[in-house]
Amino acid sequence: MTDKELQQVIEKALANHGPHYEGDERLLTDYMEHWLESKHGIDISQKTYENYEGRYRNYIKPFFQGKVMTAVKVDDVDDFVKYLLTTGVTKGTVHDIVRVLSIAYNDAMKREVVPKNPCKYARLPKIKKKSTRPAISEGEVKALYEAAKGHRHWIAIPLLLMTGMRKGELLALQWSDLWQDANGHWYIHIDKEVSSTKANVIEYHTKTEESCRDVAIPDGLYSLLMDYKENTQGAGFTFIIAQQKVDKWVSSRNFDKEFASWREKAGIKGKITIHSFRHTFATMAVMLNMPTEAIKKQAGWTSGRMVEYYTDSVQSMPLKAQCAKAMGEQMTHIFS
């Protein structure tokens, strides 16, 4: 056999069998368990880990037990989706479960454990777009602020409104996170959050890479913070939202109770939550014609699509009329 013929035989063999991958022998369940533990406490929060681990343990593991990674095909994922739906799992939860499986496969692809992700072209059930919680109106903000004024943590209302930060980020804030640049502008550095789980711990990483950020704050908010520190909280505290007798952060659950009491005192009966302030921040910023990129960076979102998602379409409706008016004035000469 000549060298050329030998090369042709080798190329044909490779074409028939393809390259070898670790996933040819490695069980999907083994990989996912190692993957979950390796991410735990490093680049996913405790709450996210619990969500992923629950989806894996209750649904993915029982169905794919004994399957090697590369043996899982698109049809297998389709069958998995059908199985979940027949057992009464909601369409939204099916999407969440397959998303966890897909994230694990994407990780395996990056590590060259498998050649492709079988979830990529799987058929998922159509679900209705989730309705977003409405933004808080100006009147409701005023009522909440008045209700919180007599409380030790009243500063939370202006902080949430003017920064759009998440609840966990707010509760983890320390006075040392405040800093001023050379031009005299004040910022709040966000690089941690209080877990919303029962563990009540500070997680020294944020929800996403973009969530680790420096939020610019107006001078008025800085003045409120200083007034709060001097006249409400007092000296000797590390955390801005601190416990009264101990220099420690307030748990997520206790802060939820505080907010519920302010909401009740303010007479607000709608679906207003602490997270509603992020919708309000996005809505106000859009209505003030702030650039999407600036809003995204302030709030720590991964993409501009999140700005649109968080914007209250009802409150921002006047922007459409404003756009129509401007377009009409610009184009009148064409159709006159």
C-alpha cells in the first residue's frame, strides 16, 4: 500500500468515526454533578445553585441516568420535554429545566468534552410572555417614603429608586463602598449581595459579571446618605442597612417584612415589591431619554433587552406619542 493509499484509508476512518471526545465515555450525570459543585460558590450564587441542583436532581438525573454525554441527541431532548409535560410539569418549568441542561452542555463544549449541544435545536413548548410587575408611580414612591421615614432603614427607599439596585445588593452595602472620583462625583461600588436563602450569608460575587459595577449617584442621594448616617443610624456601623444592636447586615426575609409594613402603612394594595424599584428605575431613565447603554451599566444588566423588559409600557406610553409627534413634524413637508 502506498503512502497516498494509507492516508486515504486513515481519512476515511476518521470520517466514519470522527474525533474522540471525553464525552464518548463520560456519563452525563457524572459530568453535571461535578459541574454543579465546581460552580457552587464561585460564579453562581447559593440561590442559583439550589435552583440548578433541584432541576438536575428531580428531573434531569432520573431521565438521563446511564447515558453517556455524546449519546444524548436532539431527539432524546425532545423525548425528555414530552416526558416532562406528560408528568404535569408546567411549560415555564420545562424551559428552566432544559436551560440548566443546555448550560451544562455549553460548558462541556468549551472544555471540548462534547462536540455539540443537543439542546440547541430541541423543540420546547410555546409559553405566553410573562407579564412584568408594574413600576411604582411617583405618588406611591412618596407614600412609601413617608411611611418609612420613622423607621431605622428609611434610606432604602431613595437608594432603591435612584440606583435600581437589587435587594441583595442593597443589604450587602457597606459605608466603605461609597467613593468619590477626581471630579467630585460619588459612586457606590457593588461587588456582593446578601443571599435570599435561609442561610442569610453574604455572597462575595454578583448575579452576573455585569452586576459587579460602580453606580454613579446624584449629589442629593449622597446628602441623604450622610444625613441618615449622622441622624438616624449613628456611628460605628459597617453596613448601611444594619441591624439596630449588632454591626451586621439585615437578612433578606426580615427586610421583606419591613417593606411589607411600609407598604401597608402607605395604603398600597397593588403588586408592589422591593424588586419593583428596578422596574421604576428603568422606566424613569427611559422617560428621561437616558441612553440604553447608560441605564444598562447603572443597573448591572447584561444586555439592552433587559432595559426594555423592565420598562413599564403603561408609564412610558407618552414616549410613543412624543416619537410620533417628532416624526410628523419632520415629515410634514413630504406629504403636504
